[in-house]
Amino acid sequence: MDVKETAQFARWLALASMLLAPVASVYAQNSGSTQNPSSTTNPFYGSVTAHTISDEPLKLSLDDAIRRGFETNLGLKEAESGERLFQGEKNIALQQFLPTINLSGGTGVFQHNLAAQGFGPSTLAQFGSLFPGGPPAGLSLITKDDLTQGQLSLRQTLFSSVVIAGWKAAGAAARSAYFAKMSARGEVVQQVATAYLRCIADSSEIDNATALVKADQLQYDNARAAHEAGTAANLDELRPKVQLQSQQQSLIAVQNNLEKDLILLKREIGIDPGQKIILTDPAPYADLADQTPAEVTTLAYKNRQDYQNLRNQIIELRAAHAAYRAQRLPSLSFSGNYGIDKVNGSPSHDVFSAVGTLSIPIFREASIRGESHAAAAQLAAANAQFDDLRAKIDQQVRSALLDVDAGKKLVDVSRSNVDLATQALNDETDRVNAGVDDTLPLVTAQASLASAQSSYVQSLYRYNLAKLALARAAGVIELQYRAYLGK
């Protein structure tokens, strides 16, 4: 391997490290909310295009949001650029197998100093016998000529183990970049779907809080009327008023959360933060078919893009290791050129050369061993990462299955709590209206219902996130997120 080829391999490996390092960090399963998310720390929280603001609200389904994420998400755009970069590197490697052909031509006037080239007077005197009458009078050591040339040259490597290994490494790097892009697409689905579901949960919280405000307002109006009529004490009017204002505070808080979460969603999918949007999908709910850890793990080994990415990175490093070791082997190349020269108007004449070169390294053992050992160390590290990734996939699958199972149970319990709290509130309302109880038990029942409704919304949200995490762990989130969410 010559200096140029060594530099090319170093470039491939450096680019591979730059491409693959962020992929592993990005693929971490994100199940919780992020404080102040920013594209500075995570490019998937940003986008590259902001659509023009329209006066009409934009209706947005979950499928529409994910489609826009594929088109504009910053993290995905960076991964796509990385894939194009490695496709370019693959084409550079391909050129090592193809003939390099150049056509050149030119014409010009040249002046030469024969003395400077070793043809001084003493040299010419040695050729005196060629001139019976002596050198021609006025012979000048400064000559001029016009030269017209046309030349076609060719160079091709016929055999080189280094070039063959380089081509394999470039192909593996290009495949790694493809899987890195596909992994980024899965990340877009998870990030956008999470943001969309969070906004749906916020909307449900607003609906619940609004309904409770209306109920509290009605209860306060009745208590005030009873107090003004002299049939209820002042305390019975103050209690529902405090409850009403507390519920109004809760409504303001959840409305603010929705607006902030909508801004984050719009940032991820390339919509201007000032654009009004309407989410058209309700909170999805569906049970998943039972799956064993072995079944999901087998599916993950087949479909996980980061798993395939690392496999191709190992292939690339093996090829690089083979290339360094192949420096001990001979290489064979061919070069040639064909041209036409015409000097000072004389008839043109063909010129050509055909050269076959066999290059046999004699002794470069120190550098070859050093490069080979460094490549072997990189390969060993990648193999260790691959073994760790297999265990990590199994861990993620089992954790996701546990979260899905727990999420389903929490949804069932939360739904039952809402039903019980609703029944308790209805009973207590009847008792207050009948004059059996004062307003204190009613306020307590209303608070219990509000808490139960909020718990149900959050448990449903977390259950859907758990199903998304399971789809991501199995490597099928892009194609099957609808089935997992029950859309």
C-alpha cells in the first residue's frame, strides 16, 4: 500500500467513526420527557424547513406528522447526507478498478539554451569531424522551435490485494451509512409520535379540566344562590368558590403545557412555530398480541438497523485489516500512452509507450505490522461492541415487554378508578342537592375524579409510549407503528 492508498484508508475509517458514533447515542430508547429539548443537543428536535404561515389552521394527523418529519427533520437530513458521503467514497474506491484515461494536447513556441543543456562550444568541437568545413558560421547556441503535441494515456491496476480489500471496505462503509439512515428514520418516527401523543394527552387533560370547571362553576352558582336566599351558610359558598378557582388554575397550566408541546412538535416536522395546527387523531388504544422475549429478540436481530450497521462496520474493519496485511503482496499495473508530435512544421510522427509494472515490496515490515496491529485492535473493539449490542437488544426487548404489560394494567386500573370516582361524585351531588350533606364531601369527590381522570390520561400516554419503544426495540417502528398503537 503506497502513501496515497494508506491516506485513503485512514480517511474511510475516520469518516466511518464520525458517522457511526452519533448513531449509537441517538438510538437510546427515549421513554420520558426531556427538559428544554433542543436541536443543539439532539438534532431530531430540529428541522431544516419551515413552511409559510397560513391563516387557516393546519389539520394534522399522526401519519401526516411523521411524513413531514421524514421530509424535514434535521437528524434525518444529517443521516442522509452521511449516506451520500459514503456513496461518494465508494465511487472513489471503484475508480481503483477502472482504467484511468487522459487526453491532452497543446501547441507552443519554445526557446532553448544549448549551452545550459551541456552543448557548449567545447562540446560542439568534439563533433568537428562532422563538419568538413568547420561548424557553420553564425551557429547560435540559442534555438527556437514550435511544438504541437497530442497524447492519449492509460493507466490501470491489473491486480492488487490492497485495492480489492479497499473496495470491500468502501462497500461495507456505504452499507453502514444506509443502515444509519434507516435507524434515523426510526428515530424520527419515535420522536414525532411521542410529541404527537404528548399533545393528545395535553388536549385530554384540557377537556377534563374544562368539564370540571363547568361543574364547579355550576356548583358555585347554586351555593351562592342558596347563601343569598339564606338557606346555606357562608362557608358552603366559600368551599365551591375555592374549588372553582383551583380548577381554573389547573386548566391554565394544562393549556400552557399544550402550547409548549405543540411548538416542540412543529419544530420536529418543519412547521413554523407560529402556525396554528389541529390534531385530528384521538388518543389510540389497543391491546397487543402476547409476544415472548425470544420472538421479539429474533425479530430485532433481523430488523434492527443499528445491529446491521455494526455488522457492516465489522466487515469494513476486517477489509481494512486485510488491506494492511496485503501490503506484503506484489501488485501488477499497466500504463501506456500514444501521441503525435510535430516540430517546426516537419511531418508529424507517432510516439507511444507500453509499460507493465510488477511491484514487489522488499522490506516494510515495521510499518506494515504497526498498521495491521492498529486495524486488528479496532476490529477487536468492534467485535466487543457487537457482542454487547446483542445483549443490549435482549435487555431492551425484555424491558419494553415489561413496560407494555405494566402499562396495560395501569390503563385498566385507571379506567376503573375514573368510573368509580364518577359514580362517587354523582352520588355525593345527589346527597348535597337533597340537603343530606354539605359541600365538603362534594369538593373531595370532585378532586378525586380530577385525579383519576388525569391518571387515566397519563397511563394511556405511557402505555402508547411503551408500545412505541417495543416496536423500536424490535426494529419495526417505521413500518408497524400504526399496528402497535392500534390506529
